[in-house]
Amino acid sequence: MQLSGNTILITGGGSGIGRELARRFHALGNTVIVAGRRLEALQETIAGRPGMRAMRLDVESRDAITAFARQVVAEHPGLNVLVNNAGIMRFEDISGRRDLADAEATVATNLLAPIRLTDALIESLKAQPNAAIVNVTSGLAFVPMARASTYSATKAALHSYTVSLRAHLRGQVEVIELAPPAVRTDLTPGQADRGDYQPLQEYMDEVMALFGQQPTPQEILVQRVLPLRWAERDGHFREVVEVLAAA
């Protein structure tokens, strides 16, 4: 993936990893569009940064994604990089019957939304030079956290979908997976203050260094996520599942 001269769309750009990706890519000389539900948060992301644009998008709505894709292509016909970053994480107890609203919203946001947005933009992306799709999954795509079972399942599914997408688009669109470890963001209550999680700026420094490698790795994996990514290969899967269940 080329690091400058792109027009990049990043969903979930109003906070956390999405916000920092947007700012880092913008600083490298890219036009960056951030999209999300909360326009006020998106405006904070782009404040004082010419060449950034904020657009509202409800990723849970199929119709909203379709309309958004038409608008963003019309306004930014050079769009050549899509970063599917928007996501939610809810803790849940699945040992008994429960209200499934959070689980259903998690599936819609974390899995259906990137599938739908990719589908809506794929023909336009294929027509652009240096096109790329970046899907943000998680270390929990490889080892689930029991109390975030639906979140973990959606990220595992998105990992699998990304592998298939890469095979389909080989030679047309570069497909990259970004799988974060536990990072200090506002993804869940209190997460930004967890001392055992990786500081956001430290994480972003590692991420951008990996994006800068040539060729770009198919999977952007910082050091802290490697024990999760390779737990099954290295024979530590059950042990890591238990560690995450107790976290």
C-alpha cells in the first residue's frame, strides 16, 4: 500500500484507533475522509487539518451505507483506500437466555457493515490505481475472550472474510488486515485507563512502521498481539483462552 497520495475513507474515525489512523495518514499527505455516527466527534478529528472531511454514517443501516457510498464516490471520485474500522464491543453472559440487542448490534456493526460497505464501493475501488482495503479485526479474532463472545466471533468472521476477499481481489485491490491487541481507547468503559493495555500512541507508532514496510504486510501485527495471533500454532490456545476468561 502506498503511504501518500491516496484518498482514504476510514469508518469509526471519531475516536480511538480510527481517529489516530486518520490523523497519521493525513500527516503523510493523504486526503482522508472520516465517517461515523457522531458528527461532533468527527469534527474534532479533523479540526485544523485541511484535506480532511467528516461524513456522517450509520453503519448499522443497510440503506444508509448504500446512500453513503453513492455520495462519497460522487464527492471523492479518486477514493482508492477503504479502512473498515468502525466497531463496538459489549461484555455479555451467554450462559442463559438474555436480551440479544447488544449481540445483534455487534454483528451488524462489526461484520455486516464492512461487508456491505466493501460491496458498495468495490467496483469504484477496482477502477482506481493503488487501491487497498484495510479491515480492522482484533487479537480476539484468533483467541476469543469469553465475556466478549459476540465481539470475538465477529472479529474471527471478519478475519476469515478478509482472507477470502484477498484471494478474490488478488492483482486488483490490495487487502490488508489490521489486528490490534488490547489498546487504551474508549472501546469499552474504563479501557483508556487500563495500565496493562498498550498506550494508543505507542501502538500507532508500531502500526505506521509496519505500514511503511515494502511490501506492506498482509497482516499488520504489533508485538503485543503476536501471542494471540500464533497461540494455536504454538500450542498455547487453551492456556490463552483461560487467561482471557479470567481477565
